[in-house]
Amino acid sequence: MKRALVPGTFDPVTEGHLDIVRRASQIFDEVVVAVAESPGKEPLFSHNERVQLARESTAGMQNVLVEPFDGLLVDFAQKMGANVVVKGLRAITDFEYEFQMNALNYELSQEIETIFIMSPPKFMYLSSSIVREIARLGGSFTQFVPSCVEAALIRKFGLERD
Ligand code: COA
């Protein structure tokens, strides 16, 4: 069985992330969405909240499961029996960062292969921080996130919606 990991901080999960997860799930037998604790990023949502939102958003995807992790990505991939890591590539600006992470992960473990899926144009400029910023400023972000995330952002920022 071919199992792949889609890692990230998912603060919160967006339609851009879900597009990558969905497409990975059509290529691999099983996809593990690995939600990193990422304390250095000082996430808006707690680790547990990010895991729950990712679980709710992927509930309709049969071969997708969501697991929290801390520590090294390569160690978690090994623990989960996944030898492929899937990452989304949006604009060209992602490339240098991903190139560096890929090289580092390769140094840490040659058994893990990283593959990239290009985001479609409509998600090219989407990121969790953009969604958080729009929510914080009271703008509309419905089209960027699944409904459970929309509700969570509304609760988090105490926003009024009609
Ligand atoms: N659609 C929309 N947004 C996307 C996206 C997509 N397809 N892919 C990435 N993004 C955005 C995220 O929303 C996030 O936005 P923000 O920072 O503006 O909020 C940004 O891109 C970065 O994504 P993030 O989820 O933080 O992933 P990352 O590429 O920074 O990597 C880990 C996170 C968990 C994979 C990485 O930090 C890691 O491996 N950590 C474990 C520790 C480790 O092993 N370190 C050594 C690795 S070299």
C-alpha cells in the first residue's frame, strides 16, 4: 500500500490545502494529513483545533486521515509508514523555500521522497495568513475555506454574520 503524507501547519486549513489533499488522495492509496504543532509560528488556532478542523474538512474523503505531529517530519513519515511527502507549489516564490526543505529532509532521510503538486490559478495566492488577515479585518473569506473553518474564524474573531 502506498501511503503519502501531506504536512503543514494548517492554521487554518484552506480550500487550497484541500485541493492538494484531494488530488494526492487520487494518486495514493492512503493520505495522512500531518498537522504540525509549529509552536514557532505562534498559530492562531491550537494544535487540537487545527487537527479537528482538518478532520472535519476531509471527512468526505475516504482514504484520508488526519494526525497531529511534533518533531521532525521525516521521523513522523517513518512512524506512519509513509515514504512519500506531498507538498503544494503555488507561486514561484514557494520554490526556493520548498527546495531548501526538500534538500534538508533528503539529508535527514534518503528513504523519503518529496513530490510537488501545482496549485491551480484560483489558489495560487491563497494562504492561511491571508485568510486570517481578511477575517481579522472583517472581510469575506467564505470562498477560501470550508464551512467549518469559516464558522471557527467567525467564533475566534467574534464576527457578526447574517
Ligand atoms: N494552498 C494554500 N496555502 C498553502 C498551500 C496550498 N496548497 N500550501 C502552503 N500554503 C500556505 C500555508 O497556508 C501557510 O501560509 P502562512 O504561513 O501564510 O499562514 C504557508 O503556505 C506555509 O505553510 P505551512 O503549513 O506552515 O507549511 P510549511 O511549508 O511552512 O511547512 C511543515 C510546515 C510542518 C511541513 C514544516 O515546518 C516541517 O516539516 N516541520 C517539522 C519539523 C522539521 O522536520 N523540520 C525540518 C524540515 S526542513
